[in-house]
Amino acid sequence: MSKDNRLIVSKFGGSSMADATAMNRSAAIVAGQKSSVVVVSATYGTTNQIIEAAGHAENGRKPEADAIVKQIRDKHYEIADELGASDAVRDSLEELLMEFESLLTDLQNFPDQSLRIRDAIYGIGERLSSRLFTECLEKHGLSSRYFDAASIIRTDDRYSRATPVFDEVERLSNEHLKPLVEAATPETIVTQGFIGSTALGIRTTLGRGGSDYSAAIMAWALQADVLEIWTDVGGVATTDPRITPEARPIRELSFQEAAELATFGAKILHPSMLIPAIWRETPVYVGSSINPEEGGTWIYRDVGEAPLVRAVTIRRKQSLLTITTPDMLNTYGFLHKVFKVFNDHRVSVDSITTSEISVAMTVDDVTLEDHDMLRELEELGRLHIEKSYELVAVIGNNINHTAGLARKMFKALADINVRMICQGASKHNFCVLVDEGRGEEAVRRLHAKLIEGDVD
Ligand code: ASP
Ligand code: MG
């Protein structure tokens, strides 16, 4: 428990684990506030390297795979050296690296089991970093305990994008994790983001960037008072600062605003992460472990002010799918059939418009790789696919009840062609679909007009 008896779950991303310096900075944060549970990502870039190694191994390129294993080994031993890690920790690293190598061999030998083996491989990065970070906390004077997240994050067997089974997670957490957190003299628990396991004990992962989600699931299961996401920037901004230097930090966000931001492209928040936080209304803090004084963003249920426009986001690589059918005329059930296809293929549709005989929806480009899905949609009507769009969203409050906002937006967009607009369903967003390459300019103009307050 923290000094003021709050139960804090803190997640540190890859940049907060990048090397011994980054780990020491993160450890100072944990020690300063006394987090109960610390959830870590793999060290910076390691998951990408692991995936690359798996690709080489699967295709019989052993020397290339070995070279990457060596890089990962060197990186982790270097951190171990700098931290002055014990032999026990070094042995545990060695064990994991040997497991990594033997899984790579399995991948080459059993290509039919690639998905399953890959998930066991992908989680190695988090298992390595969490060993090192447990040791780092010890060096900062905290008695700490390494905890296997897979022992409580029960999931289905949809490898590489597994879904948690929440009831089971709660039961397992009550059994294995809660007693540790509530002990009379609790240790700081260090565990892994991203990984889980099925009821049969087979390793799974929650999808790229899934460590935030893991932390949120654990905070939910423990009924934590605070969930912290420590990253390399000081919270959420009014837009991506790489697009415009005028982007400003946002100090407070409501859950709804944050959910819209995550869905419409703010990379800093993992879209699924907010779901368990919203269920138990757990306050979420997003801050920078590199520069904690910079301050961050709090996400709550109720925030002090609800500005009309809070942020402008961009979601890239969008396709527009239009299904046209005369059958839709004066009938019902058509949209049900369309969404059943998306549901069966677990594809999320971000915005949608309908007319009497057609429905148009945006989806991520990658979903077009699902040929079965496209075939099933084609059975429902004439399917027209347009690629290469970007979805730009204005996120805020009371957007659908405010006169004049659309006029301002279209004035700002001026010559940028808008292929589709989506407004009305949510009071929190107004989306426009623009050609690829025009999205950033649209963001800059909307940000200038609606947030920097340029007069028209
Ligand atoms: N290490 C995993 C990834 O890079 C999970 C995470 O960092 O959130 O996707
Ligand atoms: Mg992340």
C-alpha cells in the first residue's frame, strides 16, 4: 500500500525499461509512492526483435535468428551488469534465453503449431524485463517479488490477440495475487504486461501494446485505487505534437473523452485498456517516467470542465466499405446481417453512415486481409472498397448539440476534400474521412481553429 493507503497499480512501458538508467528512474517513482503492483513491458524494441527472430526461425534462417537472440541477450546482460544483479537473477535470464532458443527451434520444426509457439515466444521480453526490474527495485530498498502474470490473466486461445476471461481473472487474482498485496508487510509485486494463459496453461498474448490492458485488468481485479501508465511523454495532448508544435498537454480527461481519443488514434492510450478502468471507475494517470515533474493526464469519471473541443486525432490507414443493395429498401434486418459478419470476424467498425439502400463504413486497412469476411459481405450486396483514407476526429463534449461547430470545421478544412462525415451518434466526436496524406494538414487546421482559437 502507498503512504496514504491507496492501492496503486503502475505500468511501465518499454521506454521506461529501456536500460539501467531508465529502470532506475522508474524504480525511484515506485519507491517514492509505494506502488503495490508494478506491470512492465519488455525493454524498448525487444518485442519487435523477438517477432523478427521468430520470422527468421520459422523460415529456416537460423543464423539471422541467432544473431537477434544474441543482441537480446547482450542487451539484458548489460542491464544486469549495470544494476549489479545477483547470480540468481542472471541464472533466471539464462533460463529464459534458453527457453527462447528452444522455442525458436520448435517453430522451425512444427510449422503447423506456429501460432501457439509464437505466443510463448512473444512473451519472453516481458519475462526478461520483469526479472531485471524486480532486482532494480531491491536495489532501491524495496523488498520485491517476481510474479507470473500468466497465473492470473486467463484468456481464450486466440493466439496473439487473446481475450481475457474476466471472471476467471478475478478468481485467480483473489487466490494468488490479492493475498500478496494485502499481506501485513507486503512486497512490491513485479509482473508482466502482455501475457496470459489459457485454461490449459498454454501461453497467450493480448495483442501488441497489450501491457496497458494487462495493468488495467489487474487494477480492476484488485479494485485498485489508482492505475498509472508510465510512458515517455507527459500525458495525453490536444493532438500529436509531431503534427503540430501547438499541441498542449491535457491535464484532465473524462472516461468518455479518453475512450474516443483512444479509438480515433491517440496512440498513447490502448483502446481496450479503458474498459476495465471504466467498469470500476478506477482513476487513471498517464505520465512520463523520463520526466515525472512534467506532470501528466488524469482520467476520471467526472472532470472539472467539459470543453466543446478537447482534442483532434488522426487514425491512419483507413478503408471505406460501401455495401449497396436494393433489398435494404423498406426492409429490416440488413444492418444486422452486415454487423453479424463484422462480429464473426471480430472487426471493429469506426464510423458508419447509411442511406436507404446502402451502408458505408470505415475499417482499418489491415482488416481487408480477411478474405472470408469480404466474401461474406459480398453475399449481402454490391461491395465497393476504397482504400487510402485517414479519419480525422474532433473530440469533445456536447458536439452534437452545438450550433456552428460544423461551419467552423468545414471553413477550416476548406479545400480538403471530405469523403464522408460522421456525426450525431456520440456527443463526443465529429469525424471526417479525408484522402491519405491530407489528414495531418486537416488536423493542423482544425487544431488551430478549434483549440488554439484562431478567429475566422
Ligand atoms: N511488449 C509488447 C509490445 O511491444 C506489449 C507492450 O509493450 O505493451 O507490443
Ligand atoms: Mg504501449
